[in-house]
Amino acid sequence: MLEIEVAGLRLALLAQRAACLVDERCLLVADAHIGKAASFRRLGVPVPRGTTTQTLQRLSEAIALSGARRVVFLGDLLHSAHAHAPATLQALAQWRSQHAALELLLVRGNHDNRAGDPPPALGVMAVDEPLRLGALALCHHPQPRDGAYVLAGHLHPCVVLGGRAHERLRLPCFHFGQHVGVLPAFGAFTGMHVLRPQAGERVFVVGDAAVLPLPQPTLAA
């Protein structure tokens, strides 16, 4: 984990693509998009299987590493109404049974509005944005809010590293501006949007096993 300060609070950035408010033991997860692959297959698009299992395994790893007692999903927990398929819900129920004492909250995002709230049996409290937590506003959409620093998702940010086209890497990242911070997409089956940071913004790139600060001069044009 890499610990930074945001709005006067200790925030640990995890290589699992989540962040933890250290003192609150609150894990923040953006854009899990559980059931996305099942949704695509329902539409006849051949995509890999097992991505829900990968996402839930990564979530368990992040919880164990951070010692979180609460998880707040920053929108797009379920990808669509097709995410309510029996196999997907069974996987979620099994994961939930392994973390029965954990408090789960969902700040609804645009995909949640279409997918609907998670089944009550999963014990996920769903609320509209913003969810205020001290100096923070926990949201899905990365838009400034008066009197708070926003932590959000939605954008699936990444950076492009390297020089020549065939040597370039696209890696997910955390991005912190003056008023808004954006977490990388958490899910195993999500796209990424290339970020072009401005002067003074902080970017932390996610590698296989570490989160590293990225000096702006090293970003590819």
C-alpha cells in the first residue's frame, strides 16, 4: 500500500485498485461492474468467463490487506439488469457469506440506475450521491461539490507510458486534482480511459504488485 494525504485524511492506495481511508478502516471501490461479462454474453458477444470470480477475489484481497470494516462502492457495482443472472448472484452470495460482518454501502452510479439495487439478501445499503464522510463527498461522478473533496469513479482512468507506439503500456491509475480524486476501475472486465493530467495534479500508477507515484514529465504525449 502507498499512503498519501487527501483533504487532511490518510488514504492508502492499494495495488488491487482500491483505496482505504486508514483511520476509518473504510475501503473505497469504484466501478466493479460485476456481471458485465454475463451481460455481454446475453447479447451474443463472446467474452471471457470467470471475471466475476476474479473481481470478488481481488475484493477479498483488498479487504484482508487493508483491514477494512466497511466497503463503500463508488457506483457501478452491477453492470446491468443481466447481472442478476443466477450464477452471478450465487457468486455474490457466496462471497457475502465469507464477509458477513462487513458493512457494505453503494453510492449509486449510472449503471446502478439501470441494473437496480443489489438483492436485499446481500445486505448492501444503496444511497444516492453524494455520501458525505467528514471532509469528503463520496460520489460516482467526478464533479466538484461545495465544501468537500470528492472521491469518485466513473472515468476508469489510465495513463500511457513509454515512447514508441509498440512499447507503450496502458496502466490504471489514481488521479487527484485540486477538488476531485478519481479511483481506477476495480472490475476485472472494464475498459480504460486515457488520462491527460494537468500541472499540479497527482497521479499514481497501478502495477502488478505496487502503486507508484508518477512524475508528470514521464507521461507519454
